[in-house]
Amino acid sequence: MSKSKDANAARAVLEYLNRQNRPYSAVDLFNNLHKEYGKTAVVKACESLTEGKKIREKVYGKQKVYVADQSQFPDVDDKEIREMDTRIVELSTQCKEKDDQVKRLDAELRGLNSSITTEEAVSQLQQLVEECEACNQKLKTLKEGGRTVSPEEKDRIYSARTKYVKEWRKRKRIGNDILGAILEGYPKTKKQLYDEVGIETDEDYNVLPPNI
């Protein structure tokens, strides 16, 4: 890496440590600077800044951490520290209240976004009113014994009934003829055949084709 890039890395590390004023390892600095500089460059920057006494190095076993030179900061008395601690608590409480407020507003926004618009609500209401009026009119007609089926519709229904009853009788007769032919060579009873094949008859359900 060029000297200019090394210098930039050193300057970025120094500014970050002075701004945060808390200890970091070289890896932490590498990540916190968004990997803008290579890990090797950050390590070299920490070492050169330590040698120049611009930052301080602390060794904990095999781990090295770096912190800003505290001599550059003014002394803070105990009273000021307590005031700062109190202020931190106040700000933390305010921050939590704001977070809760944001969550409530987000939930309200999601609810509003999922709701229908006023125009859609008016349209749905009008549709329901029309359906309700139609149902009330039909109910009134039924209560008064009025004719609700036209002669044409009645004839169509009766014609369909006749057709389906004839088809029912026809298929029942064909089925009985086939089963009768099978039973002629079947060694068991009709009931056993029906049970074995899984045949269900109209008689099993007490139904018969209606009269035409």
C-alpha cells in the first residue's frame, strides 16, 4: 500500500478513536471503518500511532486494544460525571419513549395502508344496500304468496326432472341386467357379490326413482 494510503488509514483510526473515546481492537477498527482500509493497513496504523504516542495500546493476554490518548482531554470532576450520568439516563428514557412512539405510529400506518379507501367503502356500502333491497323485495313477494317462478322457468325445471328420472331408471335397469348376468355364474349369493364388489343400491338408502 502507498504511503498516502497508510497515512489516510492512520488519520482515520486516530479520528475514530478520539471521537469514540473507548477501546477497540484492530479488528474492531477495521470493521467499524466499514473496511475502507485493509486489515493490514489498520494494524500498521495502530502500531505507528502507538509508537508516536498519539494513541495508547493495552495488552490483555494475546489481545491488543487501542484507546485515545486521555491526556488530550480535559479533566472531568465527579460532579460533572454524575450530571452526565443523569443526563444519559434522561436521554435514554426519552429515546425509549420515542422508539415506542415510532412503533405505535408504524402499527397505525400499517393498519391505515391495509384499510380500504373512503371511495371503496362508499362503493361497497352502495352494493350492499342494493343487495339488501333486492332480498327484502324477494322476501316480501314470498310472504305475499306472489309468483316467483315464471311459467317458462317452471316448464324448464319439470322437463329437466323428467329427463333425469328417465335416465336414472334406464341406468338402474342396465346395472341390474349386468349384475343378473354375473350372478348366473357366480358361486355365492347376490349380497356377497355386492359386498365383494362394493356395490351400493338405492334400496340401501331407502330411495326409489320418483314417478314421472
